[in-house]
Amino acid sequence: MSIELPSSVVDRLRNLAARQGRDVRALVEEAVRQYLESAAITDLEPTQVAEAQAALLGELPNVPDWKADDK
């Protein structure tokens, strides 16, 4: 399967893959897989997913707060 992406998205993917030391193909494959898995959750409302994620954070001690990477 081939997917055409805007050049700006391709550039961002290449930069992200380089920062992570990963192959672009593997990065895109993982992103699509994660998207499909999350889209398959049809029996929950978005707020329920957020609540479940927040509850799980309580079980992961010493996880620093997430901050957006402005690079």
C-alpha cells in the first residue's frame, strides 16, 4: 500500500525518525497501527478513555509530567 503525504508531513516524520534513531517506515507503521487500535475502541466515549488513562497514571510512580517538545 502506498500513502501520499504532504511534503511538510514527510519532513516532520523524517525529523522525528532521525531524533529517535529509527527508520521512517517503522515509525509510520507504528503510528498507523496505534491509530487503528485506538480507533477500534468503539464502546467508549472519549472522556472514558481519558479517565482510564488518568487512572493508569496513578499506577506509574515517578513518571515526570509530559511537556511538548518545541523543536
